[in-house]
Amino acid sequence: MRVAALYDIHGNLPALEAVLDELHREPVDLVVVGGDVFPGPMAGEALDLLLALDLPVRFIHGNGDRVTLDMAEGRTTDTIPEAGRPMIRWAAGRLRSEHRQVVGSWPGTIRIDIDALGEVLFCHATPRNDREIFTRLTPDDRLRPVFANVRGRLVVCGHTHMQFDRWIDDLRVVNAGSVGMPFGEPGAYWLLLGPGVHLRRTVYDAAAAVDRIRATAYPQADEFANGSILQPPSEETMLELFAGSELK
């Protein structure tokens, strides 16, 4: 079995389309969507595309999906930074009833047996929840309690939008990166598993994608186009930023 792990799409439909085009040229047996389809400028369209795939797809929820659904259904959400509220509110207001049912059914983690890799745990941020932050630089001693009860030897995560492949003692932890909102070189980042572990990056037509994003009513369409497609923040910038909020 070969599995493609697509994380943190955030409504970037052009990036998702480019990755799926590449997948159709690969012998992929299963797609795992690792959370945070929402929010984003074309998130509903992205979910429709994933649900219509001619490949098996399994989903887990991310913190973005969760707070979008909570707001859509009038539930109290986690504290959302003021800057992010317009995007969550916009996405929640456009979350169709059938999408609510779908997103509400997504689990927090899944386990899949993959050839030559054994049982792989897929989570959004960490096995404990969908919001904890750690990076390739987070010291092992902070992470041991987080991964202490994991079966198997491989965990796939996302959430911080930066790919990495690291070990915590005898446990391999891989971040799939972000399809839609990367930190680093422009492109759509994802992961191919089986029989090895392959970090992938798909380059797509940025100019055409920007035009499509800017044509939406998304509250920060220009910022998304510039900061997620044309000139994403560097990995160094985000590592420094996340250092203040990572696991202590």
C-alpha cells in the first residue's frame, strides 16, 4: 500500500488540484487528509473535490476544521486570535449542512498499516490534541511525554506547515508540510508513504492561483495570495516565531 498524506490545505484549491494531478500519475492506494481543510478561500470547493476523488480517502480533523464547525453550530470555541476571527467567521458562515455532517464525523487520529513501515499513526498536531506546537528544533525531552504511549515506530503530523523528518528515541516523527499555506519555498508540500517515507513538493502555476484566490470574497484574499502562494514566510522566520509557543 502507498499512502499520500495531504495536510493543511486551508482552502487553497489550486494547490490541491496540482497535488491531486500528481497523485494520478503515482500508484497511490489511499489519501489521508490530515486536517485543516478549513478555513481558507476555497475550502468548500476543496472538500467537494476530495469527497469526489476516485481514490479512497480518510480524514482527520485539525484545529481549523474544529473551530470552523464550532462557530458554524454556535458552540464556544477555543480562543481565536483577533486577526483570525474574520476568516473563521467567513468560513463558518459558508459551511453547508452536508459539510457540517462530514467534518463533524472526522476523528482526531487514525492508524493505518503501510507496507514496510508497519502501523502508522496520523494526527494533526500531536497524538494528544490538534493544537500543540513543536518543530524540528523542539528538544526531545519536551516531546517524550507527548509520544510516550504511541504504538508503532512512525507518526505523521502537520499543523506547523513545515516539513521535517526526525527521531525521538526510536520513534520516527514526520511532518507532511502544508499543501495550501507553506512556510518556506513556494509550492504545495505533502508526503508519500510506502514502502519508504518521501517528502514531496509540487510546484504549480502561482499567477493563475493568485487570480483565482483574489476573485473570491475571502476576507484576506490578497494577504493569502501574497503570503501563502507568492512569497510565503521563510522557515527561519516561522521557527523563531513558534519558539515562543512550542511545547515547554
